[in-house]
Amino acid sequence: MRSTAATIPAAGRVLGVDLGSVRIGVAVCDSGQRVATPVTFVARDPGTGAHRQALADLAAEHEAVGVVVGLPRSLSGRIGPAAREALAETDELRRVLDVAVETVDERLSTRSAAAALRASGRGSRDQRRLIDASAAAVLLQVWLDTRSGSQR
């Protein structure tokens, strides 16, 4: 178990996590850390925290070397109540996961995901099922793109 932040290695699969109050969207990237793909969503269980074990299981299943959690800053970039809650959840995930956990600014990731799904012709029913995982893919792709510009 981890209790401190560690850096995600520059190679290997990484999970993207979009924390919602009801569902947690999950995405994964390829081992070359170039493209993020939506995977699924996990029901959030604030009472028992069972969602953390589900995320640990997904990280193991995908042989992830790290997890990136979306940090919902306000549009001005400040840390508000939602971001504080995400930081607290990130700390809890660090205690459960055996891989490095980082955060990434996720402003507008859900809106971007919804717009992309609409543009692809998906109906609103399909969108509801895909939006969480798609938002996770958007935030993971932002992290990948930012990282590739600074490390490659």
C-alpha cells in the first residue's frame, strides 16, 4: 500500500479516473502512453469505499503502472469543495493501490466528452452509459498529451 505520492513511470498502461458522485468513469491508455480509451464505470460507494477495491482490481486487470485522477478545479483554477473532495479520495486511493496516483486538471472534461459523443451521433441513452468513461478518457488524454510534451 502507498501512503505518499509517487511518479508514474514513462511507459506502461495508465488508468484515468473521473470521480463522479454516483459513478466513476474509467479509461486506460496503451503501454506507449499515447492514446486513452474509455473502459467502463464503477458505482461509487461512499459508505464502504468498495469502489476503491474495484479500481484496484481494474488497475491489476489492465496491468496499470499508474492511475490519474481528475481534479475538478473551478473555471478560475481554484481548489473548491469538489476538488478538495477529489484530493481526499485521491489520498484514499493511494492507500489502496499498489501503483503511483497523480491528479490532472479536468475542467470541462465531461462537457468535452458529451460534445464528442453527440458529434459521433450517439443518442442520449447511449451517452448516459458512455459519458463517465469518455470523460475519464478525455482527462487521461490531457495528462498524456501534457506529459508527452514534457518528457518525449
